[in-house]
Amino acid sequence: MASRFELKYIIPEHMALNVRKFIQQHLELDEFGVGQPNLSYPIHSLYLDSDDWEIHRRTVNGDKNRYKLRLRYYNESPKTPIFFEIKRRMKDIIIKQRAGVKRASVPKILAGHLPEPADMSSRGSMEDAMVIENFLRLMLDVNAKPKMHVAYDREAYVNNHNNEVRVTMDRNVRGVIREDGKMLATLVDPYICTTDEVILELKFTGRFPGWYRELVQLFGLTQTGAAKYVESTFVHHGRQQGVHPRDIIRNMIL
């Protein structure tokens, strides 16, 4: 179970280019972004929720015992794994559990069946089995099912010596209702959540890095919330109800 701090900031694209130069003085570009357009690689998440959007509401209300259930993937190749993830947040602290499963085995698990060793993407460990068991318990507790496909392009920077510090910049956040459970890499008529805005995330374990503080002060950054699933869901309900997503947030009419 991984535990870390995540601080989020929303910045304009023109500022992101200068932030990139600053970050590159301290961290290396993630290997998956090397040679890619805008130094970014695609990320796809299929979020699960109940028919009455219970998980979404808990997040918006800031419930203490809130979490998200999602399947994380990066392409449509049948050879690549699907990662079952449980993400919990307590203020700025993120606790994430993750286990990889073979793509062909996903429907069986989503139907409520525990995986067998052959279903795991690699030699399954006791910890991986516990992640899937916890995922299913939370899923069945609220009768969650596939609801929202969220995608974005991630520019990531890492410390090659350890995993204590990581910075990401996410662009082109978009979402679409995906109740069929298919893990596709294309979105038809998606809800657009960001245009010229970039979601900057400063991630770390242990002590807050001094150069993080310098970055925040240099660019005058203000910490904010930027939950991609929540934003996509607000846009969806806004379109369904014919109101602006900000009015949904203000009046909580979900």
C-alpha cells in the first residue's frame, strides 16, 4: 500500500512551459514521455460508481471514508495489463492500492469473482490478491459498476534514484460515460474538462522538497482541488440537466 502527499495546482499552458524548464533542473522526464508529442503519454481510467453516484457524492462532500475505484490502462493492446486501483484521500495524503490483471480476466472480476493466479498480469503475490479482494468488497458494498471513462495526456518527471519525488502535468482532460465496461482508448463526443489549463501535481513522500517551495513561490501558485473523475461527472450531469457544471457544484443537484 503506497502512501504519499499530492498537492495540485491549475496553471495556464503558457506558464506550464516555464514550469517545465524549472522542473527539468531537478528531475528527469519519465521514460514513457521520451520522444512523445508534448513529452506526454496517454492515461485512461474507467471509474466505477453506483447508479446514484454514491462514490462521487462522498468525494464532493469530503467524507472521511471516501475512495475511488478505477481500472487504469494505457492502450487497447490485449497483451497489456489492466490495473485495479483503490485511491483514498485524507486531506493531502493519498493512499493507493494497485494490482495488475490480464485484460481478458477483467470481466470475470467485475462480475464479482476473485481472480486465480493465472488471471494476474504477473506472478501474483498475497498483497495483489488482497488488493483485488478489497476492490471487490468496496465495489459490492455500493453496487458499483463501470460508469465514466476519463482520459488525459500526462507529462511526468521522476527521480531516477528513488520514488520519493514525482511531478506530473496533465493536459486535455476529457471524459465520457462508459457503462459497457469496455477499455477503449478512443472517446466519442467526450466531455471536455480542460482546454488551455494544465493540472500540475507535486507528489512526494516524507519531507516537502525545498525546491518545491521555490517553484510555488516563483510562479505564485495556489493549491486547489482538481479531481478528474469529479470534474467529468459534473460536466456530464450539467449536460444532462441543461445547467452549467458550476451551478451543480453550487447547488449540489445531482
